[in-house]
Amino acid sequence: MPTRIDARFAALKREGRAALVTFLTAGDPDAATSRAILEALPKAGADIVELGMPFTDPMADGPAIQASSQRALTAGQTLAGTLAIVRDFRRADAATPIVLMGYYNPIYIYGVGRFLADARSAGVDGLIVVDLPPEEDDELCAPALKAGFNFIRLATPTTDDKRLPAVLANTSGFVYYVSITGITGMAAPDTGAVAAAVARIKRHTALPIAVGFGVKTAKHAGAIAAVADGVVIGSALVEAVRQSLDKDMKATDATVAAVSELVSRLAAGVRAARRVAAE
């Protein structure tokens, strides 16, 4: 049965444009502000939302996302609280796909069966768990697929043709291509290299390919949107949150607007790429 993610990519394919996938850490800088930002994202032009599950040791993330996770944890954010944010969002928005992204430890502590049941009832559509390789699919991936979630896997510049089939075996929804090696938010992607990588991955799968890591501006987003099925923006958005906070790292009246205005600019870049590609 098609998920919200499947439906959204199918609709965007008919429109002839890439998806704007936005990442923010749940509970950053506090639960109420995080909820308000989440509600603003689709209106600003986000097509799919990745919501980070705060964790004490986010090893694949750069300084910006690490700091956002710490702010959320300091404010008392929990995995149950993250699911509550999604549940509240679903009361007004039944269409925008929500992907939870993070690490296995909080899910393991919560309990896999309980987590999948609660995430399903809250309205979560997909999962990205960056520290569970395909060899560990029985831990979470297989139960998640059985429960009706998309399980989204990461491919990187070092994922060669020999490794790629294992990465893709139980992947659904879309493939998240990490455009640079290393941690998030530290360098800009090379569009030519990304285009070649997307073409290579597409020889192995019919799934949409969304590209992230290092995409910070509308110009970056447009360049990636011209060669991929989706563009993932994360570090730039959590930095917009940080820059809007007061000296005590608390939300201000500018916080929600700072994020939504940046998303609007990024969305314009993604949509402009469609026009360029059509000419």
C-alpha cells in the first residue's frame, strides 16, 4: 500500500520537480517552538519533513545539528515527546510525510515494538536510522517494513556497486544520498559528482534519490534539484534556529519566521530548477 512518501514523490514527478526535504531537530529549542516550526514548514514550501530524534551522541552529525540535539535534550525533549509533536501536527496536516531520523539507541531503550506502534499511531511515515547497517535489518528495519513504514537507507560516495545492492535491499520510500564524505554541514556538494552518483544509483533502483549534506542556499538547492529527485536541507535550518535565539538559547519572536523564511527561499530555488530543466 502506498505511503504518504510514495504519494508525495509520485505527485512531484507528475509536476516535474524535485522534493524539498527539510530537517529539524524535534524539541529545538523547546517543544512548543518546535511544534510551531513544524506546522510552518509545509506552508513555506517543504514537501517532506525529517524530524530528528535528539540523542546524546549524534556521531554522523556536524556541530550545528549536534548543538540542536543538545538544546532539545536540555529543554527536556524525549522520544515520547517527539512522537507527541508528530501527533499534534497530524491534527491539522494529514498529507505531509514525516520521517523520523536519528540513532538506534533511543528506539532500543523505548522498545522496538512499542516505538513502532506509537510512531504509527502518531502519524510517522518513515524512518532513517543512521547507525543500523543492512546486516542488522532484523533489529528494526524488517519489523518497521512489516508495520507499514518506509525504511530509508543512506548511500554515500564510498558505497560502491558491490555494496549498493545490500544497502538497497530493504530500502523504501526514497534513497538518501549523502553527497559528501564526513559529517553533516561541513562542505558544499559538487553538483557534477552528485549527478554522476545519482545516475549510478538509479541503475540499481527505481526509488527516488534525495541528496543531502552540505546544501545550504537556494542556489545549492536549485543545482541539486536539477539532477536529483529531492534535496535535503538540515544544518542550514538548525543554524537559522540557533541564530534566532536569545543569549540564553531560548526562542524569540523571530524564531519560527527565521526558519520559515529560509525554507521559502530554498523552495523557490528548488522550483526554479524545474523551470530551468523544462526550457
